[in-house]
Amino acid sequence: MDRILYEGKSKIIYEGEDENSYIIRFKDTATAFNGVKKEEIPEKGRLNAEISNLLYEYLEENGIKTHLIKVIDETTILVRKAEIVMVEVIIRNLAAGSFSKKYGVPEGTPLANTVVEFSLKSDELGDPMINDSQITALKIATAEELKEMSEQAKKINELLSGLFLKAGIILVDFKLEFGRAGKEIILCDEISPDSCRFWDANTKEKLDKDRFRRDLGNVTEGYKEVLRRLKDVIGV
Ligand code: C5P
């Protein structure tokens, strides 16, 4: 494999095929609570890569620009080089997780509108929530970039909520990362059960990383179920 440029908690970034690309490999390592909880989850890398690739291809077909250039093998992809905007964009359709905890709202409570949140990408600081004027004041992103990321995130939410509902899955909330590539803002990172909350539409069973965070067991099985249903609706 080529030279490692960066090793993250769940992915490794290598030099790409040329100066405009990177190679990303999805790892089996799972972390939570800012790296305090860490385990190897069998097949996680392969499952997340396949789920994310299917979703990125679906989004591209529906007008969203992503970093994905091509799939290399079952855990490895070639992506467009981008300068990551150092904020995580979180979209919420139902109350859950940190939102429920922070605002004292039971998980599953419907929200009168889609919530868009930003948090600073910083392991050192524990990814604190940050608002628009703080982001522009610190020159982390411009007002135009924030608007573009919010609009893209809402469009992605509409596309994916509809797709998952066909698969009998509620897209409760998720996290996106964007990057600057030339003059464009493109979708980077991944969309997988590591970065989304997926609930079975009938039973409300959790099919995502909360199985790992909350020691619910059968983590791999949850991820496999998401992939199986996604393939069914996408028709691959
Ligand atoms: O923890 P919280 O409820 O704020 O997470 C909201 C959503 O963002 C969840 O789907 C979670 O998996 C995702 N997330 C993430 N990476 C983070 C923080 C949150 O993928 N660093």
C-alpha cells in the first residue's frame, strides 16, 4: 500500500494515484466517547465501506457532489483530494443522543423542523458545538460555505430519509463532513452506521453504532441488516 498520510480512529488516509486524490481504507476499529471506548468490530470496515459507497453513488446520481472517485476493493476507495472544513454538520429528524440528553427530551420525540447543528472537529476539545457566528469569527468557514453546507445537508437528508424509509429504516440523525475541492464544496468522509442513527421503522430497534456505544450487542449484525435492506431498495 502507498504511504500513510494520516491514521484516524476508523480510517487510514494514504497518498492517492496522483496529486488530486487520496486513498481511504475503512478499519474495523470502533471508538466512542472521544476514543475512551475502543474495540475491534469484525467486518465493520467492509460493511461501512459498502454502505457508504452505495449511498455516495446514490447521492451523486441525485445531484450531490462527493469525494468518491472509485471503489478499489472492499475496504478501500479512491477519493478526490479536498481540504476538510473543520466542522461536523449534524442533522436531526428525531430527538436522540446528545440532543435528548442536553435538552431533556426523550429519544424518539418528533421535531417540528429539521435541526442543523455544527460542532468543531477537535478530538482535543471533544468536538464542542459551535454556532454560525462563532464559525465565521474564527474563520473556520465563510458564511457562504456554511449556507452551502447546510443546504446540501438538508438535501442529503431528504434523499436519504426517503431511501431508508423504503428499506423500513428511520434515519434519526447523522453527521456529515465537507471539504473544499477547487471552487466546490464536496461531501467527504463517510455515511454509515458509524455516523448515523438508524432505527427499524416498526420495532424501533437500533441498527447502528449505538449498539456499540451502549453495549447492546450484535453490532456487526445491525450493520449487516442495514446493508442487506439498502441493497434490496437500491436493487444491487
Ligand atoms: O452524539 P450525538 O447525538 O450528537 O450524535 C448525532 C449524530 O451524529 C449520530 O448519528 C452520531 O452517530 C453522529 N456523530 C458522528 N461523529 C461524531 C458525533 C456525532 O458520527 N463525532
